Amino acid sequence: MSGAQMLLECLVQEGVDCFFGYPGGVTLPFYDALYDHPIRHVLVRHEENACFAAEGYARATGKVGVCCATSGPGATNLITGLVDSMMDSIPIVALTGQVSSSLIGTDAFQEADTFGITRSCTKHNYMVRNIAELPRIVHEAFYVAASGRPGPVLVDIPKDVFQAMGHYTPVHSIHLPGYKVFTEGHAGQIRRAAQMIWEAERPMFYAGGGIIAADASRELQELTELVDGPAVTTLMGLGAMPSGHPNFISMPGMHGSYAANMGLTQSDLIVALGVRFDDRVTGRLAAFAPHAKIIHVDIDPAEIGKNRTPDVPIVGDVKRVLQKLNKVIEELKPAEAPRTETARRAWMHKLRSWKQEFPLAPVTSDTEIKPQHLMAEIDRVSGGKAIVTSDVGQHQMWAAQLVRFDLPRLWINSGGLGSMGFGLPSAIGAQFARPESLVISLVGDGGFQMAIPELATIASYGLPVKIIVMNNGYLGMVRQWQDLFYNNRLSSVTLDCFPDAEKLAGAYGFKGRTVTQPHELAAAVDACIAEPGPYLLNVKVSPFENVYPMVPSGGAINEMVMGPPQPAVVK
Amino acid sequence: MMQVISLLVENKPGALLRVTGILSARGYNIESLTVARTLDPELSRMTIGVDVEERLRAQVIKQMNKLINVLQATDMTDGRSICREMVLIKARTRQESRTALLKEVEIFGARVVDSSTDGFAIEATGDPEKLDEFIGLMRSYGEIEVARSGAVAISLESKKLRLQPPVPTRAAGSLAGNGVLNG
Ligand SMILES: Cc1ncc(C[n+]2csc(CCOP(=O)(O)OP(=O)(O)O)c2C)c(N)n1
Ligand SMILES: [Mg+2]
């Protein structure tokens, strides 16, 4: 068979049922082989979106997402998606075509040094030199992408390798002697951790994307129940605890809740699970959780001690470690109520009352649609069960605060890189992965306009994605910072032209509508969700709302600003 | 401070780029770097001197170990090890100081590898800091030109090389593969 057919055979072996891409000159042989092959190729409208769609697919399922681009501009268009999946540890295999081997290094038409360019934006990358090494490399790529700390792996394939003829010999084992994955966790450290958890008076479980990646949300819930301790989940970890779980507090960090941030600050033991002490969570690092001892579980040894030195480091798959930890915790459960139990009960009580006293509550108005009102509506129709893919900005933060997620892999957003333009194409991937699920793509008026070409993909595949634009007429999150920290000098943040949603959607052959009045919102959202096909709902919200609570950058997380400054009283 | 790292690296395309790339991406300054083949032609030994704060040393090693082509990363700064560097010096001297200069060369244990009426070419090996001193000394005799090799180091402790054994693939009927964290 040809190299192109062999590549498809590798994808079949890896269980790939669909992937996202855009063809070009050097990938012609590959697309020719694809012509009568059962694997589904989804033609997006820009390569960046092929990678974002693959991410949506991967984030919704945990499976490896696959994207494909031609050499030169095709490959360079993938970069943002690669970095995005690197930052959020999402398993992606990116396939790129390359000019024929004999032309490499000659500045041939559409030649780019893809292997060199993508070195720093992938977990690992390959250039295939001949057809004989193609199967090994492709299977290695899938293995590396999905195992350990997941991430993107790129395979660059010259045109002549696609055209060469050879035999596919199944690859029975992956031999990467330098790729060490530690999954089990050190038994002694796990025991120490269990002991410390029983002895803590104010424990806090701080859980993140690692819990989702490792499929460990059940184990996390068990742990919080075993010791009746509170849990906060990061932006990447939303859904790891069901929103209604009695031990779930909320999201910590820059736009986190009072309870979550004060809880971390006052805790005497933080159990960090699949998190990386990101600056958006910790605020000023030196002031973060000053009284807390730290237990840090992560599969990536380099995360441990990177930002905060733990008292008990545990390198391992957080699911395996939690299974063991929960067992030891049960074994060690003191027969008598421990000395600390009263303190711990009071602590849990304190957090629950903070959560009630300072809720992340929706704001409404009779005259205009408040952004928080829109989030409450999305929350209502989702009921904790819809997939929501978000873009980046204020709407993302309000959604993270106000929309409930009762299962992992429902909340899909660009966390680490914060890539605008992510929300729409990732919904495409998520909808292909979960054809039966309600997929809501929540985007800002800025990010939506970065992704408009993908309306064509949605229309041509008839994907029932519900696009909801939170339209505040601004690059809202940047406007907020200019408002708060640059004397409200609004520089290049006005989005004064936005297409008519009904006409725009209509131009692509589906329905759309704009709502402006608060009393119309509920019905409009219902109609959007009820539509069997795609729908574009443009919601005009009040333009000058800011996201609170907010920890100003460089501040400690207990120094939250809870709301807008009260207007001065005019005499 | 200067941290000396020794890496055992697979001779794969781009391996050197990965190592230097990650160091620069993480903001560590490379002071010196040597690469050469080992007894096993498929492996290279790299010795890298990086300028890094004391508290980040462990992080540097972890970042190196994350690279798939790196089989082993060792911090030579702690633990018993030997570190050597070679320098070639072209020294111009005036006629009257030739003997004195040769004396210094002899005391240091360096060698003259070329001699002319203008001066000498001198080869010296030693601990990098000792070489600094020697170079300083040579400079006091006049204009010099220097080419240093960068440090190479070897550990005197017996550290087991731990390698990942082969992992069966899906094709072999195991669970490893798409979306499954390996165990
Ligand atoms: C590709 C990219 N460019 C720029 C930014 C910086 N940025 C962060 S949020 C934001 C504003 C987003 O505006 P909009 O999509 O309207 O969302 P809103 O904040 O108004 O909800 C910008 C420009 C970014 N995150 N990504
Ligand atoms: Mg906006």
C-alpha cells in the first residue's frame, strides 16, 4: 500500500473515527487515499480551527483529537491550536504534509521548517524520513499524546513518503526508553498524605484539569466525602465535582468566589490534585495560602515544586493515587473522633456559610440584559448537563462562575493560553464527538468574529450547535482592565460593527436572532435550544459590566475586590 | 550560579535543538555545551553548563528528563564528579619573556603545541575555574587568543540508568493507545 493508505491504516488502528483538516498540494496523495476510506474527514475553514476542533473532540471525550494540514501556511496556521493544547494538556495528534524529501532545505514552494517551528509547541514531534518508519512513528505519536501528561504531538510527512509503497506491519510495542511515566505514586508518601489529611483542621482539596484528564472525578468526590472536606475546582477542573455536591465550594482565583479564595488562604492543608499553582489561581505567590502545608499530586514531576514547594510530593496518575489514598484514609480513620474533628466540622461549616453569604449570584435588570442574567439562562437550559464550549473573555469568566457542570468534560474552554477564537471551532469537535449532546458555543462578540468562517462548517455538516453570542459591544475583558487600571481610557476595544445575526445565519442557511430585552431572553434561549439544527443567538447585554470578584494582578487572593466602587454621593 | 548537567541523549533528529530550546524557553542561560558520541553510537553525551539560581536546579533537571530523547539527566553540581575542559591559547610574547611564560606552562601542566618567533600555541586541560586562572596568567604576558572546548563531566557515583521498558500497543491487544493513560 502507499504511505497515504498506511497512514490511514494507522489511524484506524488507533480507533480514530473522525478528524479535522484542510488539504493542500503536498497532502494531495493523502486526500486521494481518503476519498474512498471510511474514516470521516471534516473540512474546516481554517487550519487553526482544525486544531481547535480536534481539541473540542479530545476535551469532550478524553480520546486523542486528530487534525491535519498541508505544508507551509497550513502547518503554520496550526500553531495557536498546538500551543493551546500544550498549555491545557490535551491529547492531539497533528499531521502535516511536507515538501518532498529531495526538496527539503531548498526554500521550495510552501516549504516551512515545521519540525523546527513546532518543537516548542508540542510535547514531542517527528519528521518521517521514509515509509518504513511511518507506522512506528504514528503509533508512537498517539501513545505519547495520550499517556503521562497528555499533549500535542506533530508528525510531519514529506509528500514522497505518502507516495512511496510499502507493507504495513502492525506495531506491537512502543519502545521509548527515555519516556518515563510514573503512574503509581509512592506508597510511603501516600500514607504520609493520608495521615496529614486526618490531622488537618482546615483541609482544602484544590483540584484541576488533571482530575478530568485522569478520569478521577469519582475518586475526588469519595475523598472529600471520606473526611467531609471542602473542594475547589479550577477553571480547567470545573465538572470534576458535581455543582450540587455538598463538599463543592466553587472556583478559586482571579475571578473566583470569596469562599474558595478565603478557604485556600486560611487552610492549614492544601491537597493539590492535578493542578499547577497557576498564577491566575494563586495570585501573588508569596502570599498564597501562607498557613498551609501542601500535598501535591501530579503525573508531571516538573510541576511539583515548580511554583510552590510541597511538603508531600506525589508523582503519579491522580486516579491511581486517589484510589490508593482513599483506601489508606479509610484504614487510618481514627476509631475515636480525632482531636481535629470538631475543628474540621467548624471549618466545613464556615465554608458553606461563606458560600451562602457571598454567592456568585446572577444580577438582573428590567431595562437591559445583564451578562449574568444570560449565564443564568444558559444554566437553566443546561441543568448542569449540556456541553458548553466557551471563548475567552468576560463571558468565559461569568460562565465559569454561574453555569453549573455536573459531569467532567462538559465545560470546554481555553484555559492556559486563553485563545480567542476557540469557542466556535471547539464546539464543532465536541458535537462530532457527542452527536446526541446539546452543545452550546458561548462566545463574545470579539471571539465570534475571529471564528465566523466556521459557520460554514457548522452549516454544511448540519451540526446542531447552539451559538450564543454575549454581545457587549466591546472586547469586554480588555475594556474592564482599561476601566480599572488605565483610567477608563478605552483604547481600541470598541466593536461597533457586528453583523445582523438573523441575516448572517440566514446567509449560511440557518436561523438566527438578536435579543435586547430582558423579558424576551428566556423565550429566545428556549427557542434557540429547541431548534433541531444550528442556531445563532445574539444577545445584546449591558456593555459596561465588569466581572467580580476580582483579584487585581499582583494581589493576594484574599484581597478580592467584591464589586464595583460605590458611586460617590453627590451633594 | 553555574550548574553542570550531564545528559545521555538518543541520537535522534532534533535532539540537540530540544535540549537547548527548552533551556532558552525556560529562561536559563547556557554557559557552555559539549556534545559527542558515546560507546553506543546511538547515544550522545552532552555536558551543559547553565547559569541558574540555586532553587531552580531541580527544575532544570526535571525539564531535561521530560524530553523524550533524554535517557538520563544528572546534576553534576552535587555529588562526586570530575569536570574538565580544554583550552587552546595562542600567546604572543616578546623575546625576553618567552622563558618565563614556558615556566608557567610547565607549572600548570599545560603543553606547547606550536612555537614560532611570535609566540606559542598552548594546550591546557583542567577544571574550568583553574583554566580561568591559567588564562588570566597567560594574559599577563601579552595579547592572547583563546578557544575553549566547554566542560565535559563524568560522575564518580554509580547511578543506575533507568529506562522505560517497551509498552505493548493496541495492535498487540493491550489497552495502551487512544485516550488511555498508560499504567
Ligand atoms: C487571540 C487573542 N487575542 C487577544 C486576546 C486578548 N483578549 C483577552 S479577552 C479579550 C476580549 C474578548 O472580547 P470578546 O470576545 O468580545 O469577549 P468579552 O470579554 O467581551 O466577553 C481580548 C482581546 C486573546 N485572549 N486572544
Ligand atoms: Mg465582547
